Amino acid sequence: MPCRYGFVVLDVRLLRSDMERVRAAVASRGDDPGPLAEALNLDVRRRHLLARRDDLRHEVKQLSAEIGKLHREGRRGEAVESTERSRMLGDETKAVAAQADELGRRLEDLLMRVANLPAEDCPVGAGAEDNPVLRVENFTPDRYGPHQRVPHWDFTAEMGLLDVERATKLSGAMFAMFRREGAMLARALVQFALDRNADLYEEVRPPTLVHTDTMTSTGHLPRFADDAYHLERDNLWAIPTAEVPLTSLCRDEVLVEDDLPMRLMAHTSCFRREAGAAGRDTRGLLRVHEFDKVEILAYATPEQAPAMHTELLERAEGAVAELSLAYRIVDICTGDLGGAAARTFDIEVYSPGTDRWLECSSVSWFSDYQARRANVRYRPAGGRGTRLVHTLNGSALAVPRVWAALTETWRRPDGSIEVPPPLRPYMRGLEVIR
């Protein structure tokens, strides 16, 4: 899957130099490019004000020198006039600077709502229906027997493994509760994902409640506020993914190039309001408000990013392959990209009980879009100055849909569920759930 990672993430300098290119990229997402013209207008006005501010400061500086000279020469009357002139210019400088700051805030707020630009090799499309399927693995439609064609919510409820009814009593619709061996299986999936990435990835257990700045850094705010849980009393947000705290781990820091790529992984609970779920199938584990997930994430240089994207995809793909599940790799088109992503590959696992492909991992490259918001930089080896890092992440394993596909795929004719061999060490030796 060769990728060209050469497209610059949106910043105001790109608007100045190549507005048509930016407009076309934004339009390819299905977004309105209209705000870009407003942003450019704000930038022009702000730069004009900043230039005027600098001219005024220079004039005040010259006057200060002149006033000192007048005093030394005993020309007090002229010094008083120049002092009054300097005071008036100082007041004007403050007013002009305040106007420039206000335009800067409006410009920043506007650009914060503009999505990342798709990578140049991202397929163009209007929505999910235009996503190319790159390949399908381990899938033969006629390999599944009638016992595997039963939806997970039917037989796992009867077995006491999944209790949606009581979860709804406790928390409301679209919450789920695992019990007995079902809970063991969910925990086994998490530990399996952590262990298979522990060779290279540093494990982190970040907080699940974060500040607004932390959510803003990844692009989840302000665009997707309606999909997040907000604790207004403390102004904290429940994370929708460990990507959020991990991306801000090095916020406002300058890293050393020799330490890149920096690889991190985290198991957290994730919370999503799913505000747009009306009319969608929400039975069983197809769509839930809270779920466990292992995230893998990397900070990288722009040159390291292509190989890192491939590595993350291989790691996520390897997990479902080891569990002998059928899956496919989908290339996400411009109209279906997440707001912060420049390039994304989805892994969809096959659910024989529902005869559907379920997204279980999105592996994304964000160019420097998130790093620009979080101000994460690195100092090039032997070079001057600093550069923005590139961020990438993916779900090493998201529990609900993998749990669903696994219980359906590994179900036996007698109704029991065989535990895949890679998970048995985490199931207290259990080989079959009866």
C-alpha cells in the first residue's frame, strides 16, 4: 500500500500561497470551502494591523530617542510636545494591537473548525459507499454453518455472557455488560492486544477524563462536541479514545529526533454519545456508548510517517488474523475521512451472525495537523530550529465488535464457544465456553 505523505496540513500560510489547492481538498471531503475565504480575509486584515502596530512602535522608539536628546539640549518645550505625541502613538499602538489580537482569535477559531486536508493519494469519494476494499482475508462465505449464523446477542444472552437488559437498567440504552466467561473473554482480548505489542510500544495508563485543551489538540473539539460526554461541573471530557490523552502526552514539548519514532499504547475505557446513531442498528455490541480498547500511537518525523503507518496497520491486522477471524482492509475516501485524518485504513471484521462487516480498527496518519494544535515539536539532529512531529494511531484491538465476531465465528454446533488458542492463556486455561 504505497502512500505519498507530501500534502501539507492546513495552516494560514497555505491559504496565502495555494488557496485553490486548499479549496479543492476541503471540497473533496464534502465540506463547505466558503469559510476559507473568510479566513484569508481575516489573515490579510490582521497582517495589515500588525504591520501598522510595528510601524507605530518604531515611531515611538524614535520619538523616545528624540525626547532624550531634546532634554539634553535644554529644549523642554519641544520635548513636551514630542512626549504628548509619543503618548498618543502609544495609545494608538495598544488599540491596533488589540484589534489584531481579536482578528487572530477569530482566525484561530475559524481554522480550528476546518478539517485536515486529505493526503494526495487518498481516494476521492463522497462517502462510505466509495471506500475501496483493498483486500479480503480468511473469508469463505460457505464455510459458516447454521450455528454460526446466529447473532451474538441471542445466544450469548442465553449463556449468561452478555447482559444488555441489566446494563440498560443501570445506565440506559446502548450500554452493555459482560458477565462470567464473557467478562473473562473481554479482559483476555485486552491483555492479548497489550502483550503482542509490548515488544516495541511503551504501555501507558492515562486518565479517562481530560481538559478541553486535550480534546482540542486531537481535533475532537470543537467539531465533534455533540459526540462527546462533557462533565460541565468540572469542565472535563470523557475520552472517546486513548488517542486523545496520548496525543497530548508531549503537548508544548520539544522532542529529540533520535527519540523518534516514539511508540505508545494504552488500554482505556472509551465513551461516545453516538449522537448520530438514530436509525442505525444498535443491537448487542454493534454500537455502544462505553467500551474497552487498546490504542497504539506514534510520534514520528515526516520522513518516518509512511513506514510508521504501515507498521500500525500490520499490528492491528495481525491481532484479528491471529484470532482466525475473517476481515478486510478498506481504504477510506476523502468524503468519509475523520476530521483530523489525512489518510486512513479501516479493518473490518466479518460477523457471520449478522452477515455484516464491522469496523474494528481505524489506522490513521494525521500529518502535523494534531501536532500543530498540541504544539508538539522535535529538534532535528544536527539542524537548527524545530519542526512539528507527525502523529499516527490505530486501534490495536477494540473489544465489542471483535468479541461479537469471535463468539459467532468460534461457535460450535452444540452451542458452545471454542476459545481461540491465542486467548487461552488469559482465560485461566479455559478452552470451551459452555
